Amino acid sequence: MGDSERVPTIEAAGLTKRYGEVVAVDEVGLQVASGDIYALVGLNGAGKTTLIRMLLGMIAPTRGTVRVLGAEVSAGDRSAWARTGYLIDTPAAYSELTVRENLHLIARLRRLPGPAARVGEVIHRLALTPYADRRARTLSMGNAQRLALAKALIHRPDLLILDEPVNGLDPAGVVEIRNLLSGLAREHGTTVLLSSHLLGEVTRLATRIAVIHNGRLLTEIDPHRLHGQTRRLEVATRDDARAARVLAERGLSPAPAPAPGDGLVLAEEHAVEHPDRIATALVEAGCPPTRLVVREEDLEQYFLRLVGQADA
């Protein structure tokens, strides 16, 4: 295995960003391997865009370090930009230039060989052929997003960093971009880091999912193991506070159910796999369960439960 394979494409340690008393990103550490499609999910204001801006060197962290494509990143440092494509915030273009002219300009700024061929290739790839000679100001939101993605892809980057890449796209467009990104990762080894609020779409696309809340990385999820990670045991008794103490004494971490008065939730695998043992422990402690059920959450329910527990 060569050095390029051993070094993560993105590596962040203790990454923190403060604005006065406000902590936008709080001690985030993450590693993204070559060919990964790594998704950041979180509520608005969770810190996703701030984190992405620090990864790109657009803003300086208050503390912590970032390495991208083997090089340390600092604010204003463009050393990794030649191999990175990015889309941050609202897509921008020269409004009076056509789609084709906008892309030719980017090709010239990046000093790409054979710019006409590159422009034609990316126009075709992003399904922009019918709009190639339209001025950018006439584009719909979805096609403006396609143009922004085309600008990010025109130099065939090793790394793509995308903030809400399917924003404004219709369902067919979302599927096209999903297939495009998964194909880039699978066939070319392109690493993709993206943020999204479309949780169902993320599970279809991402190889790893990071849940961000209030600037902190709560957990990482392997979508292929989502079934095991989103099963939980719900327990209700006549005295849930006492039951929680009993279960905690046995090394478990009972959490209140999302709805007040709905009992407790246990996420540990051995509790979910052996609810009979939980029932026996509660009965022996004089706190028999009135309800004991194993449930499976989808990603949205799992996400909301994690966020609710973090807030609590």
C-alpha cells in the first residue's frame, strides 16, 4: 500500500470555531478516506457550513488542525485547490454570460488543457446541453445548481466538497446527481464530502454519515449497518426513574423516550438482542415492565432522537 493510500483525503483534529461567545464548531475530529462519500447531516445552524469553510481554508479555525490531500490547510492557503472542487452556499455565476461562457472562463482560470473538450464534457455530464447557450440569469434554481456543480467538476478533482449539492433540483435531478457522485467515487476514486438535510437521500448515497448538532459531531453512522444502529428497546414501568437507576447499575444507559411519559429507551446491542434479560432484571428489582418492545427507526427518527438526547 502506497503513501497516498495510507493518508486520509481529509483529516481534522480538535477543529473549533468561535465567534465571540458563540461556538459554531466545537472540537470536531474526522477522517475521510479516498473514495468515501462522507455526508454531514444536521439542523440549520448546526455548524456544517462553518466546518466546510474551515476544511477549504476559507476561514481560520480558532483552534485545531486540518489536512486536505496530505497538505495542512490554513486560511487563504490554496495549495489543495488545484485538486479540489467545491460548491458552498448559493451558486454563483456571471449572470450575463452563457452557461458555456461561464465554464470556458473557469477552464481558463484553472489553465486546463483542451478547455473546449472539458467544457463540452461537463455540460453533457450535468445534463446542461439544452441550456448551454442561455445566459446564466435565465436559469432556474435547479439549473443554476447544475452549473455550479459543473464548475466544481470541470477540472476532474480528486476531492469534491459540496454544501447541499441537490438544493433546488427536482426528484429526477436528485437521482442524476446521486448517480453522478456515486459513479465518480466508484469509478475514479473521487472523494466526496457533502452536507445535506435530505436524510433519505443521504442513506442511498453516502458510505459514511456524520451527525452534527450545536457544532459537535454526535456520531458517525455506516449506512450499511444502519439496521443494527437504529434498533432500540423501549421500556415502560410504573416508576421509570427507579427503573432507570436499576438499569444504570447494570451498566446500561437508559434515556428518556422522545415523548414525555413514554418510558425509557435502550440502544445497547445486548439489551436489544435480549429484552428478556432486561425484563428479568426489572422484575427482580421490584420494578416490572408494563411495556417492553423492540423498534426500528428510520434515519430521520434516529437523527431526531440523537438531537433530542443531546439537547437534554
